[in-house]
Amino acid sequence: MAQEDKIINFMGWRKIAAAFSVLLLLASIGSLAVNGLQFGLDFTGGTQIEVGYPQAADLASVREKLSGAGFEGAVVVYFGAETDVLIRLQRGFEPGLGDQILAALQQGEAGAIELRRVEFVGPQVGEELRDEGGIGMLFALVVVMGYVAMRFQYKFSIGAVAALIHDVIIVLGIFSIAHLEFDLTVLAAVLAVIGYSLNDTIVVADRIRENFRKLRGEEPLDVINISLSQTLGRTLITSLTTILVLVALFYFGGELIHGFATALLIGVFVGTYSSIYVASNILLLMHISKEDLMPPVKENAELDEVP
């Protein structure tokens, strides 16, 4: 009885969770179709401007001045020293652009600001690389499905891949809905989310398989609830320690990795949720049973047991 008292009825909320996931997916797909992603300079190219200050520059003040002058969305970072500032704009090269930037920054400054260079930066990720990346991701999902099917059972592989697709679409959808900049660091975070979510799902699947073989008298729904309850402590500790690091990166890591930390924070929450309610829910929808996971019986097993 003590063990039963600790079991949480996760699957009792499975229909509400499924409806919630469908709403999130529809909103994400709709926003991606209508608004798309706000690609950064890594994907679109733009103009890069370096300026030098006589003393340490205040990046927040620099961004405010640029926004007030009509240069919204500028990426402003230190370049080597706190007196050197690099400004990246999502616009093509324009004559006199450097002078306009310099005039905007000079307002309210006691010392003279030096314009060091203005150059156009081409996109680091072209159409061909984007297409190849998409094909590579699809291939990776097929490999994951094959691996999970061989290690567990094909129903687990469908659940695992569905959870991965669910997580990626929602992370991209939130970036689209919130109009957050999508650059190479965010792309790296999305790939990290896939690994995090897959690891969580594999841990849960391993415990479900083990319990199906041990708890032969239990119903599939009860076995899944027991398995999720047993892995809950590990899931929460892993998620919380990861979130603590990401929150620190989000607030203190600087603008260059702000998008990376944001995408991973979203991905950790969504990945933890999907390993419980997406992958496991699909197992129930596909009528997983102990017969699916029982090891094959040897033909001469009974004869071998006779003395």
C-alpha cells in the first residue's frame, strides 16, 4: 500500500494534455506559416559596424540610441574591449550608413566616438545549407526511430519521434509567435533540445519496458503511471539543475547567447512535458501491452526445465 500511495495518476490527465499539445502545435504551425521565423544575420546577411569609445561603453544606452534613430533590432556587443563596440544591422550596405550610426551614438556623449569600419556581411547559412540541414534532420529522426525500435519496440519508436517533432515545432513556434531572432546559436539550441528530449524519453521507455515484464498483473495504464512516478524524481532533478544553469546564462551570459538560453529553457520545459504526456500517451493510443515487450520464449524451454 505504501508504494501505491506514491503513484501519481499522470495518465488521468492524458486527454487534457493531448488537447493542450494539439492547441500548441496548431498555434505554432499557424504562426510559422503566416509569420515565419525572424532570421538573424547568420541567415540573411547585413551590415557590420565597429565603433570605438573613449571610455567603457554602455551597451543598453547604445541600443536605446540606435532604436530611437530608427535602427530597431540592432545587435550590439563588445568587441574585444569594453571601449570597442560591434553593431550588426539587418540591412544591406547603404552609402552614409556609418555616418548616420555615428551621429546617433554621438548624442549626449562627452568624448568623440571613432568609426572604425563599416562592412557588409553575407549570410553564413545559404539556401543549399538550409536544405541539406533539413534533410539531415529528417535522416536523424529516421535513425532515432530505428534505434528505439530495435532497443525497445516499434510503438516506442513512434512515440519517441512524435515527442521530438512535437518539441521542435513548439520551440520554433514560440520563436515565431514572439518574433524572437533565430540565428545559428538558436539552431544549435534546437538540436540540443532534440538530444535532451530523446534522453528523457529513453529513460521513461526503459522503465516502462522493465515494469511491463515485472508487473504482469497490472493494466498498461497502471504500468505507465507507476513507471512515470518512479522516474519523476530523476526527471525533476535533471530538469531543475539544467534550468538553473540556463537561467544564469539567460541573465548574465550576454546578448550573443541570449537566444541560445531562451530556446533551451523552452525546450527543457517542453521536452520534460513531452516525455511524460506525448510519448507515453501514444503508447496507450497504440494499445501497448505486456505481450509486445515479453522476451521470446525458447521452443525447448519447458523440456530444459525437466530434471
